[in-house]
Amino acid sequence: MSNLVKNVADFDTKVYKISGPLGKNFMLKQSEGKIEIGQLLSYDAESGKLVKYAKTEKPAFTIALSEADSTSGDVPVLVAVPNTVFNSAEIKGATLTDDFNVVKELWGNGITLEEVK
């Protein structure tokens, strides 16, 4: 029988809780470069692909749950879906103390941020 107990000290605190599917693959637009887990992403309606979040351009749409490199072409990236609770300390691409709209935009898409240390 497999061990059903997980050592809490080894638990990855980036994704705090996921209810439902693990995530969904979306295409990351070419020339966005490398992204890491926790990167805020926006949806580009013109191309139908994801781009890195920029405060003044497009609202936050989701959070990357995998690393990707779109330097030379469009690549799939696993992203958070509604009912995901993500560790706000692991967010990349915005300073949450200065950019309060990120929390509102993600909340509107069903993604909740909670700080886990």
C-alpha cells in the first residue's frame, strides 16, 4: 500500500489549493521570452494567446503554473483555472502592494491569492 501521508516540510507552497482540474494549457505568444511559475499573464484578444502582464496594457487574466520559453515560437503553458488559490508571495510580474487591480482582476476570473510563508 502506498504512503498516503505527505511530509508538510516538503509541500510546495506556490500553489496553495486547487479545486477541480489542475490547470489548462494556453499558448504563450512568441517573443514573450522565458516565464517562471507565478508569472502573471494577460490575454491578447487580437492573437488569442497569452502575454506577460503589463499594468497599463491589459488586465491580469491568469497565473503560469509551469515554466515556458517563447523566444523562438508560440509554446503551451499550463495556467491556473477558476477555483485555484495561489500563494501571493510567489507572484511575478507585479507588486501587489502597488497594483491592487491584479487581485480584483484575478478574483473576477475565479483565482484567489493568499499569502503562504
